[in-house]
Amino acid sequence: MINSSQLKVLVVDDAVEIRTLVATYLGSQGVLVLEASSELELWAKLKESDPDVILLDINLGSEDGFSIARNLRQSWNGGLIMITGRGDTVDRVVGLEIGADDYVAKPFDLRELLARIKSVSRRTALSKQPQTGLEEPLVESKKVLKFDRFVVILEAREVRDQENEVIPLTSGEFTLLAVLLENRGRVLSRDQLLQLTHRRDAAPFDRTIDVQIGRLRKKLKDVDNPPRLIKSVRSQGYLFVPD
């Protein structure tokens, strides 16, 4: 019998040796692993079970991993980690712009992969532990927050506009918004934001936060020049100043 709280990961890769390697290691760590070798198999697995995280290889045989990710983000908002070739900075940026929560470069360390998976999966629920040097994260007793023209429903991890329409945020974007809300009026560096949202340090030329800030601004219609809600502070980071 499967524990309902067990972490579920869907590995989508056309290389059977990679899937076997990842599935064997993750399984040994108590993770329930599903496997798919194509987009068709991916959708079939999603009908059977809703994974917490999907590992999606960009080079999926003759199929385009980016197109698959775009299709996924139209109807599925779970954790998405793109697997890229070493040093493919452009691939990483494009993946993040599409809506991936994180990326892992080949060849990858299995322990690091598991840490990334756990980090992304934690974004389905707001952390209750205080962050050193920053305000305590939002807790469940504060179920609804309002700013500008938006309402944030914490338990549902939803953001709604003034017409009560849901703003389609990925789990990573929602977590980033929650962190900004927790620390509104305070400048946060890119390294701080990366630690609070991804639980990792920035790599050289890492644009993860910049890309996700850009996506979040678009979805919140924060497109003034300069932006009205999420302000850039030169050489320091970002400042959230909601009404």
C-alpha cells in the first residue's frame, strides 16, 4: 500500500539507462518513481497518478522537451525540473521562461538531484520555519492576504485578480511571490531569494531569479517602466512594495 504522503516523481527520459539509474536511486530513498519515455507516455502516467515533481529531459529523442513543458504548464502546476546538457545556459533560461521550477545539468549527482526534487516539492506548501535574518514565513492562520488588485489564498496556493479570476502561477512563482510578501518593503538580493525559494546558492551567471521575477511581473501586470510592485534595486536585488 502506498503512503499517501510519499513523494512521487515522474522521470521522463527516452534513455532507459538514465531512467533506471534515477529510479533505482530515488526508490532506495523512499521516493515513488514513475517512468515515461515520450510525451504520450507522460500524459498517460498523469491520468493514472498526479506526481509531485516531473523530471523532464529537454532532448527527448525526436520530441522537443520545451514544447512538452509548454503543454504541461497549460494544465498542470506541479513541480517541474528540466534536465539539460552541461553548460547549456540558453536551454536553462528558456526552460525557466516556459515555467520550469529548476534545472539539473548532465551529468548530475544523484544526491544533488534528490535535494533539488525535495526543494521543488516543498513549494507545494509554504514553509513554517523562520528564515535567519528575515521575517517569519506566512503561516496557515493567515489564510488570505490582499495587495494591490489581488487576493492570495494561501491554503489553495492561488492568486486571484479583482474579477476573481485565478492567475496561473507555477509553484515556483507562487513561492517567490510568498517570499516577497513576507518581506515586503525590504530589499532582497538574488542570492537571498534563491536560497529562500530554491534552497541553493547561485551558480555563476545564474539567471533563475531574474527570469522568474520577469514572469511574475507579467502575470501581475506589473509592466510599468519602472515596475510599480516589484522594483529592481541596482546592485542589490529586488524590492516588493505592494499597495
